Amino acid sequence: MDNRFSNRWPTPDLWGLFPNWAFARVKGSRHDRDETTLEPANEQDRLNEEVDYTAGEAELANGVVAPALLELIVGKLWGVEIFLGGAHWSLQLLDDSNGWTCVSGISFEDRSVFPMVVRSRLSDKNERPLVEIRIDGKAK
């Protein structure tokens, strides 16, 4: 089975086996990456600088829990891709002050969605998510 995804997202059914995803390395290069292709990261039980996305969930204001991929840049949460039914929503952090923007598919004015809590599937030894953040729906 080919676990590389070009110009599309890995399917949620694979996230249990492969929670962490990285941009594919360009063949013959140690550092160049193909940012159109995702593949399972080498590390699957922890987060490190290689991990570009980790599996998680978004708990919406109405109680619905949707699968999500959490975008990481050097280990910090930078974006969230949410998949609910056939819909795909994208949120992006504007800066380190927790200012978020809706990139596609959703509006901060939707009170059934915001505030939401986003958390990673991977947990620490005390079973707390490695990444957890509340996004209140207010652009800062």
C-alpha cells in the first residue's frame, strides 16, 4: 500500500496507524522537501521537528467531534485542517499572539463551531494531549 499523498490529505482511517505526517523528501536530497506530498513521518509516537502534521480532533461548540490534522512548524501548532462529513475547514495562526484566521470553509461567526477545542491524538505519559488549544472564534 502506498502511503504517500500528493495534492490531497491522508485519509482519517490511516491516522490511527500513522498519526504523524511529514512532507516527502525529494529523492537524492537530504533537505529539500516536496510540499505537495505527505508521507508517514519516521517518528509516530512523539512530536519532533520532522513532523509537519499530527492527527487530532476538533471538539466544536455544539459538541460534535471532527477529525483534524494539526499543522506544526518546528513543533508549534500553526494551523488546523478539519474534516467533517464531506466538508474541509482550514484555520491558520496569524502570529504568536494566538490570532487565528479562517482560511476556508468556515466563519468565526458560526456559534455551532466556535469556540472549539483542538487536541492531538498523541498524549504524554499522563494521558494529556501533547497539543491542546481553545480557539474562541475571535480574530485578534
